[in-house]
Amino acid sequence: MASFCKVSIIAFFLLASGAFLSSPALAFQANEQDFNLAPEPSSSSDQDIIPPALRRYLFQCLKKEGEECSLLFFARIFIGEKNEIPTSCCQDLVQMGDKCHTAITNAVISTPEFSDNATLFRTRSDETWTTCSRLVETISPRPSA
């Protein structure tokens, strides 16, 4: 059974993802199904609502990554911690896929708090992906054709 703290962390990530994605200026492609959040001229509050498909997609991405790994990657990419990445977290990240990783990163970068350093955060995100991909590749190399 999940502790209250763990449930709170997941709830925070879900709410934070919702807040990040509710920005009307956000426009990125989350996966092959083309989940776009393009700005639409509208004076209603509907533009602040996250499309359910994108919300489900990001929730599934975070679920695949796991609570502890999500916090570790967030600290590494957005806070700049030089923490060691456990092999299990790298395996989860690579299994989750680059599209999910990029969608989560873009969602965070879309917020005013993180948008000023978008280039730095994307660089750290790419470095984290590359580090994990190489680690997972050395553990289970692909068979040659």
C-alpha cells in the first residue's frame, strides 16, 4: 500500500503536469498520435483545460518512470543535481521511451518558472537520455543482424 507521501508526490506530478500543459502558448508533439496543444484564439476558460488524451498520455509516462525515478530525473534536469542514476531508473526511462521523456520535459519547460532556461534544461534532458541509453545498451546489447 502506498504511503501518504508517495501518493502526495504522484498527485503533485499530476497536478503540476496539468498546470504545465494548461498554458495556452504550449505547442509540442507528445507522440505519434499528434497530441498538439496549439494556441486557439478564445476568450473562454476552455483554453486552460488539458485535453484528456494528453493528460492520460503524460500520466502513463510518469507511471512507467516510477515515483523515485521521476523525482531523481526532475532534480537532475531542472535543479542541476549531479546525482548518480540507478541502473533500474535508466532501464525504466529507456523502456518508457524518448517520446514520453521529451513530452514530460516539454511540459515542465512550458511553465513560466522554467521557460527562461529551456535550452539548458533540454541539454540536461538529452544528456540524461544519452547516459541512460548507453548504460542500458552496455547491460543488454542489441543482437547483431
